[in-house]
Amino acid sequence: MIEVLVAAILLALVLAGMSSVFITGRRSLLHSRSRSAGGELGRYFLDPLQADVNQATWGSNCLTAGTGCPGALQVPPITYTPAYSTADVSAWVGNSHLKKVKVTITWNEPPPTP
């Protein structure tokens, strides 16, 4: 009887440890998927800027006016939110009209479901 009880306790401890490994692996997988989706959505947020942002419209485009650039995108259950920033790169390339646009994407990661 005692041997069965000891075996059951050992089995419970092993299963508890294994479930922790699986939960951590699932959380890592979900984070990796969210990160990959955020990288792909960066293209979605940058593509409209190619048509709208140029030297002729620099004072009135969505980046300088602050309106009209693609906003948050919901991919259930995650919301991806872009933040745009510009930098002058004329010192690097010798052209006084060049700007660099950077998009930083943030998202809310839902907790993994058991």
C-alpha cells in the first residue's frame, strides 16, 4: 500500500513539472506568433506612406499633419498599434530632402488559456 502511495506522489510531481514545461512552451509560442504578426503588419502600416509621403507633400501628409496614417489594427484577440517617427538623414547621404520613417508596433498579449 505504501509503495502505491509513494508511486502516486512521484507521478503527481512529475506531471506537475511537465505541465509547467508545456505551459511555458505555449506562452513562448504565442509570443513568437504575436511578434511575427507584428513584423508582417509593419509592412501594412508602411505601404500607404509610400504613396502619401514625398517631398512635395511633406508639410501636409499624414506624418506631419498627424492624421490619416493607418492606426490600430485588431487581429482578435490582439490589437496592434503603430507609432510613427521621422528622422532627418541628410547628413548621412548628402541630400537635404531625405527623411527616414520608423514604425514601432506595440501590442497587448492576452494571457494563454489553459
